[in-house]
Amino acid sequence: MTDDKDLEALIERYERLKSGRTAWLGHWQELAEYFLPRRADFTGERMPGGKRTEKQFDGTPMMAARNLAAAVDGLLKPKDGRWFSVKPADPALARDGAVREWLQRAEDRLAAALYDPRARFVQYSSEVDLDLVVFGTGVLYVGEQVGQGRLQFRSHHLKNALIGVDEGGNVDTVFLTVKLTAAQAAARYGVRNLGEKTRDALEKDDDPDREFTFLRVCMPRAQRDRRLRDAGNMPFAAIDIDLDGTHKIGESGFHEFPYVVPRWETSTDEVYGRGPAMLALPDAKTLNQMGKTLLKAGHKAVDPPILAPSDSFKSAVRTWPGGISYYDAQVLAQSGGRVPIQPLVTSGNLPLGRDMQNDVREQIWSAFFRNVLNLPRQGPQMTATEVIERKQEFIRVIGPVFGRLEADYTGPLVERAFMILKRAGEFGPAPEALRGGGVEFEYASPITKAHKQVQVGALAKTAADLEPVVQAKPNVIDNFNHDRIARDVAAANGLPLDWLADEDAIEGAREERGRAEAVEQGARDAERILDGAVKLKDADPELAAGLLPG
């Protein structure tokens, strides 16, 4: 448990991490202003409902970020397909019927719990996807609705989060701040647990709407009794602190680290990630300045400034529709009849400006992987070899990114959710054979799919190249494992795996078919022998007598 000395050490660590994050805040603010304006409050408070797009003259940066976030969601956790599977850690158990049935039930129940609307997984994970591609770091809480056997998700604004890592560079500590009114804090924590200043606002000052800052710290618990299962001895501690009074509100715990903190990519000695928006930021600034300039140039071209002699008009020049300007006819005669009003022609080149603008837009789209994520489809315009090469390029470029996201995002998310539901008894008792071995998870990542699609393309090319050889030597096809090819091709083409028959069932069906064919072949052989014996009887009765039945 945390004493006063430990509490002071926590506050000191909080202040140290907060100071070390200062340089990031300005960077995140600038990114938000161009790519995600609704998050543009890192360096100052914004009124709810206030305008957030003051610096926007082109929507391309925002659209590029949104499209990549949608691609991350669709590739890592597609809603129209099962993107994870539960397997026994011991592959030998995969043939056990009871084990397969329990794992399938657990997988189905986990998928249903994730997409239960009350869990709000889709909403909050989408917010994390956007934070990830813009700021390079996202924070997602994976918890449970106590006593209800349901999952609960929540995303956290990066401005309110401080993270710490272990010696391996893995995030294992999160400090989260939240502002609550005194009344809200009393409802959440209870009046008795609040600090003195917060209680005074409720009881003495009669000011329940005054805001106070509270801190939630979640980190590995240094000292605990592993024999005990209570909240104070769980592997991860959760400590709530009233910062305004440096007062500890309470302490609880978690079996697993409850925060999933994906990072797009990290630099040496940096804790927070860097996303594609950081690469595209210079182009986003340039594009918005171009948009501002071209907007002015377009206004000048459509509604140009005018030139008029100051002593020619008897009233102000009226340029609005239907406006009448009165000029001095004597001045018109002295000027040789030339109309005193004429446009001021500038030398602006709008087509060149538009071309430059489109080039910068393309640079931004490239930074957000649009040309890579659009995987090619087989068609008359591309050969099979070209399709394979494009998909191999996709694997090379995007593979490392999605490999990290699987390890830091979907992996911890699914494992934490699985353990929550398992402890709640949502899967039922596990088979005896599985209790000692445990389970592991497989993910249908885009890289895995692309690899399989490349293999299918290679199969088609190999079959075409070997066709002359197979015609000359048909037994060449014995070099291939046809069952493995059939299952891998089905998986690569997105066929649901539960549409495929169980391997044991296939083996049993083949054995049964083999026995039936053997019986049928025996009957045909016996019929041929009997038919031959009847014919032989006419030619040699004595020899046929030994072949014909009684």
C-alpha cells in the first residue's frame, strides 16, 4: 500500500514526466491545428463548441488523416470479419474435440463482447486510431463493467496522459489527469475520501461547481503478497490522488495493465511515438498557405480591384450588383470618351498555382500511405507478376508499422479483454486438457493476408509454368501438398475458416470412402471372375467347376 512517502515520490515522478513532455505539447498543438482541429487544445483551454478551424484553408490534411485512421481500423480490426482467433498453446490439443469446442465458444463470446454497443469499443478505438496517425500515440482503457460480465472501453486525450516505460521500452505506467467539480468528485470518490480543499468547497464555501484536478496512476506494484487475490495485491496498482490537496483518495489494482498505448513508431530515447502527420506537417503548412494565397488570387480574378480618377465621380463608386455610379460628363469628354472605371489587371497565374497545390496534396497523401494501402486487384491492365510485385511492395513498406501495431495495440487489447471475460465466467469451465497449457492468439493482420495473396499468385504462376511438364509427366503433381494448398488459398481469398471441414472429419470421410470403394471394387472383381467362369464352363467344364460356387 502507498504511504505518505510513496505519495510524495509519485507526485515527484508525475512532475518530472510532465516536465519532460513539455516539448511535445507544442508539436501536438501544431499537428492538431492542421490535421485534427477538435484536439487542438494542448497548449490552452478551448471553450466547448468553439471554432477550431481558424487555420484551415484546405481540407486535404484532415481527410488524409481520417482515411488512414479508417484504413488502420479496417486492416487491424475489420468489423465485417473475425480478425483474431484463439488457439491452444500446445498445437497437439487442437485435435481434441472438447478443446476446440471451448475455444470456439470463447472466441465467439469475445467477439460479441467487443462489439457490444454498451462497451463502446468501435467509438473509442476509432478515436485512438486518429490520435495514432496524427500524434503517433494513443491511449485506450480496457476495463469491465463490474458485476455485469461486460467490457468497457474509453479513450483518453493525450494532453491528459503521461506514460512511462520499462527497461524493454514497453509502456507499463500511465498518469491520467482529469478536472472535476467538487460535486462530481464527491459522486465519484465519496466526500470522506476527498482532500481538504475539495471538501471545503462542498461544505464550507458552498461552491460545488469549483473545479479541482485529480490524478489516476496505474503502474506495476513493487511489493505485494502473491498469495493474496485482493485489490491491494494485484500485479498493477491503481492510485487516485486529489492533486490540489496532495491527498490520496484510494488504491485498487488490476490483474493486467488496463491501458493499451499503441505508438506508430518511436525514436531512440523517446517515449512518445511519431505518426505520419509529423512527416506531412511541412506540406500541410505549405498547402494551407497556398490555399490562402489562391483564395485571394481567385477573388481578385473574379472581382478585380478597379481604377478610377478621383475627380471623375460625383458619388462613391458602387461595385455591388445593381449599383449606379454617377460621373462628370465633362471629365469624360476631356478624356476622349474613355470610360473612367477599369479593372486593375494583375499578373497572377492561377493554373500554375493549382498545379503546385495539387503536387503538395499528393505529397500529403503519400505520407499517409494512400498509394500503398490501395492494393492492386487482378485485372486486364496488370499481369499476375505485376500484382505480386505490388503486394510485395505493400509488405515491405507497411509491414513494420502493422507488425508494431499488432504487438502494441490489438495484441494487448484482445488478451486483456479475454482475461476479463474468463474471470467473469463468460466462457464456462475450460476442459481439463487445456487448464495446464493455456491459450494463444492469432491475428488476421494485413501483412499475413498480403503474404498469402502473394503465395496464391505464385501458385498460379507455378501452375502455368509447369503445365507442359505435367502434360508430359502427370506424376509431377505429387510434389505438391494439395490439402495444404486448398486451405491456404481459401484463407487468402477471405473464405470464413468455419466453412472448411475439420481435418479429422476429412480424414474420417476419406477412410470411409476408401472402405466403400474397396468393397465396391471387390464386388466388381468378384462379378468379373464369376462372368469369366461361366464363359469358361462352356470351353472347359472341368476347370470351371473349381471357380463356380457350389
